[in-house]
Amino acid sequence: MSTPVGQQVAAIRRTPAQAQRDFRTLLDVLARPGSIGTLLPPPEGPAAVVPVIGLADLEVPLAIVADSSDARWTRAVEVATQAPIVPLTEARMVLALRPLTTAELSSLHRGDPMHPEHGTRLVQSVTGLGVPNRQAGVNLRLTGPGVPGERRIAVRGLPTEFFATLSAVNADFPAGVDTFLVAGNGLVAGLPRSVNLDLSGAV
């Protein structure tokens, strides 16, 4: 028996104090690419909904990409944010509860040099974030604005091609896509469009 939508909405809604803490964490990880922050996961549902609950509202066109196991959360996020649900190519925010394909990632709106604020904000669910480990996942070396020298991060649950495509999508900075990677335990990392991704450590 499925959980009623009202209960799902209650599970993912944030208190004002939680929302403020989430917002500070999201700003911090986006300003310091490669750093890892912590969001408080909801009592049920994917942790990746947390940034969307805090950042989306009725003026933010939202697309949600999910497989069958997470599709039930689409309606709960819609109700909780009041955001209009639109096709992927029209979204200004995307909640990806499964890995976006290369074609899907390439289709995201990037804005343009005169209107970079129109670029999509992507919240991508991953299975793990942490210190680089050559035994599993994709190891990234990050350089650029907000990174003192370099930072390294390991991402599990996404293929190497995802990051190669993201680099291509952001090649025309300041146009591009800002990305939050969110693990199920609430760990979060930010990849702003300005960051340089070196995939030489990918495994």
C-alpha cells in the first residue's frame, strides 16, 4: 500500500531553522567547489529533494527525473514547492533522482553570456561522496574560482561520461549549469559552472 501524498509532503517539508541551515550549506559548497557539506536527510524519501525544497518555488520551472522506485516523490515535491512541473528542456531547476543520460544533461538550459542566470540548477542524486578512492567511483580533481590550488573528490553512482558532458555543457562560461551532488546520507557537494573538472583520476 502506497504512502498518501500528504504524508510524503510532511516528510520532506523543512522547518524554518532547517531551511536556513540547508541554504547556508548549499551556498557554502557552491562557493567552495569540491568541499563536502551535510544536509539533514528527510525521515523518508530521497535526500536529493532537500535542496529543491529549499530553492524551488512557484516561480521556478522544475523538472523531476526519476525511475519507477522514486517516481512517487514527484507529486510530493510538486505540492511542497508549488513549482510548475515542466519538460526537462524548459526547466530552471532539475531534480534528478537517477543519473541523467548524456543526452538529457546536454539538453539542459544553459542561459547565455548576457543572461547566465537563466542556466539550469541541477540537483543530482548520487550513491556516495568522499575522499578519492581508486577502487570505486569517479575521482575528480577540481580547480578554478573558489578552489585554493585544487580539491579532489570521489563520486559514486555516476559514470565518467556524466562529468565529461557536464564540462562540455559549461564550456561557454558564464553560461552553463550549476550542479549539486547529493548522497543518500545527506552529504552534498557543489559543482558551479565555473569549476574545471579533471577526469584523469576517474576509474
